[in-house]
Amino acid sequence: MRDFHLPGRSPVFATNGMCATSHPLAAKVAVQILESGGNAVDAAIAGAVLLGLAEPQMTGIGGDCFALIAKPDGTVLALNGSGRAPAGLDADALRAAGHRAMPLHDAHAVTIPGAIDAFCRLSADHGRAGLATSLAPAIHYAEAGIPVTHRVAFDWRLDAETLTGAARSHYLVNGTVPREGQLFRAPHQAEILRRVATDGRSAFYEGEIAQDMVDSLAAMGGTHRMEDFAACAATYADPIRGAYRGAELVEHPPNGQGATAILLANILAEFDIATMEPLGAERVHLEAEAAKLAYDARDRFVADADYTTRLAHMLSPDTARALAARIDPDRAMAAPAELSEAVHKDTVYITVVDSDRMAVSLIYSIFHGFGSGLASDRFGILFQNRGAGFTLEAGHPNEAAGGKRPMHTIIPAMLARDGRIDMPFGVMGGAYQPNGHARFLSGIVDFGLCPQAAIDAPRSFADGGKLKVERGYTDAVRQALADKGHEVVIPDTAIGGAQAIRIDHDLGVLEGGSDPRKDGCALGY
């Protein structure tokens, strides 16, 4: 139980259904869908699409998504809604042009947006209310407008300089960054969503909406063609799993980095974390060292599923034991390798559980703040820059190539016990996400925290040769970490965000938590 003398949040409890996400209007809309007879899939789509309007710097219909769906019968499905590079993307040509890494704010970094196809597929395969019902709230708010919240305004100011060309007219208000409380409207997106609600995926990936994207990208030097958009298709896969002290961590397989979270947790399982001070330097140090090793493996092995050949090696407890043996409890190691993917902090996450106990864990992103900073001329579709997740290292599994999916940072997750899902959860924060999954898992399992307390706990992250330590840690902890050889810094912004819903199958109660680092909340009924 939290100390009621201190600022904080209490867990949210309900019996019928619940949503936890990073914006209150999206949580409200999702719960309304549940109350009107929709299921968790219908509600998750409704909330997620609305988040693209409520937090446009984080996500939108020009982006990608990944989802885990736990059916009431215990089956768990993974849906990959990430798009592929256009067929014309050529790593040799980029290297010849002088690029040593994928350009961030360039049409070559724009992969085909996969989220709309994924939402259509989810609704058709697992929804109950129909796609039009799920999209109706976002259509309303795109026209009526959404008041800009404090965290969104902060991020908007931080990332607005990324916007160029048509993106400035669509994502600035009267040419300026909107202030807190000001309404943001996107009437062109309302028109897109109306067409998708009526005609399905073809309205987005064929015809004049797709032509708007192709023409706009071509004018910016892209190789995208109508055929690239028409071929976009979400794909199902089996989740990957890893055991941790009686619990099971369920992750999405590559091209996401879920295997990194399992490897990191397996490394930490070699140490008696539960005996350590929860907010002490010893735990932070071990977590940082384990992350360096797990992320190094990620950067060498994780790519498009068709190119990831060492997945079993990453998931093996033997690999974790060998890596754990390299950790010195008293001294920080140099980072084995710089992170090859372009580090960012931006995405949104939503989880929903309904009265039948279907659970959805869904994460949805345009990668960097405002993605590529580029938008289509007519409809104002903000393009993701997920192609920046590729490497230009020749022969690497994640080398950029046409028709290929890049390595992705966004990863939904679930925890299972005794063979059944008892907690969908997700952690935002780009590269931090596997570290965040392992830390959340440890908080729940090693220290018996409730979801809200595990989310609230201060965070640290070994990133780019520095150890980022939030202000929630004491100066004494920071000094102890510096004494171990870490270059300790306090990050300018909080590290990530998170949401979770615990399913108490015995009591028939749902318990939700939502990160105070964001504007959102957990709501139930």
C-alpha cells in the first residue's frame, strides 16, 4: 500500500471491464465501447486510434502497431502490424550517397504504415461491434478537437522543429505549437477514418488516400509506389515466452525487441534480486549491466522475422547464464556496442480487458517525436520514420532492404501464471522498453508490488555510455553508482511510461495502473 502522505496514485479496481492508457479521453472511449457491448478488441482499437489525435507527436495512422490478444479460452495470439520498406529501398544507394546510418527525417526512412491494416484485421477476426463503431469516437474528436494536455504540450514543444512542409500546416495551430488546453483538430483524418469505416483497409491502401501518400513521398525523394501500399498486410505469429521465478513473460516475436526483454530477465534471474534494496544502487547496477549485454545481443541478432536466425540462442537460459557471468557486481563495464537503432522516447500503449476476460496489449507508434516530420499534402498523414530502425551495415540481418521490416522498439507484453494470462502490460520509451519490461516484472515478482506501485517506481537506463537515473533515486544512490564506474546523469525527461491491468481470476476483479509520467489513467466499470 502506498504512503498516503505522499503524492501518488491508488490502483483502480473494477469487475466488468477496464482500460489503461496514456490519455484519459482514450481510456474513457474504450470503456464506453465495453459498456455498449463491444469487446476488448473493439475498445482497444477505439482508444488507440483516438490516441493518434490526442498525442499526435507519439503516434498516428501513418505508423505501426503490435498487439497481443489473449482469448477467453487461454489462447494468446501475436499480431504484427508493422509495415515494410518500399520495394525500391536500396542500402547500396544510400551508402553511395554518403549515408553511414539511415537518415531520420527523410523519405527513405518512411516505411509503409501498417497500423490501419492491423486494426481492420483485428476488428474482422476478433471484434464484436464492428470497425465503424470503433472508429466513431476518433472521427468525432478529429472534427470537434481535443484539448492539449500538459505532457502532450511539453512533447509538442520539444519536437515541433522536426515538422517540415505540409506537416507544419497540419500539426501546428495557426502556425504555432498549441498550448495547454488549446484544441487540436484534424478534419482530414476524420475523412480518412470515415472512408476506412465504410470501405475497410482498401480505402487507405488503395485509391486517392494512398495516391496522396505516394505522390507526397515521391516529391520528397521516396521510392514508394502504389503497389507497396496495396501489399501491406498484418501477420499473425506465436508469442515468445520466458520463465521468471514462477511467472511467465509473454512477448511479441521479432521484428520487435521482445526477445531482448526475455534475455534481460533471464540474466537478472541469475542474481538474488529479491534480497536487494528495491531502490538501491546494487539493483540499479546489475540491471544496467544486464541491459548492456542484452541490448548488444539485440543489435546483432534481431531483425525482420525472416532474417532473425538466432532467436533460440537469445531465449536460451544457457545464454543468459554465460552473459551473467560477465557481470562484475562492483564495476561497470564499457558498453559492448553503441545502440544501432535510433533511440527515441515516443509511443503510446493501451491495454483493455473485458467482462469475458479477453485481454489486449497493444502498442502503436510513429517512432521519433512526430516521426519523420513529413506529412502527405492533401490528407496530412504524418509519416513514421521506422526505416531508421534499419542499419546500413552490409550483410547485417537488419540491413535496410526493400520489402523488409526493420527492427522495431515497440513491444506489447503480458504476464502469465499457472498457464493463464493474469496481466497485460506495456512500457513506453523506445529503446528502454525491454529494460522497462524486466524492471516491471521484477517489481511484481521479486518485491510483490501492485501494478501501480511497480509503474510509479523510479527508473534508470544504461544508454549511450551513460547511466540515466531519474530524480526519484537519492543522491547517495547516484554517488554509489558513480563509484562503480558509471557516468551518472539525470535525464531531461522522465524515462518512458507504462500501463497494466491485473486480472484476479479468483476474485473476479480487475486492478489497473497507469503511469503518472504521462497524462493518462486506468478506468473501469
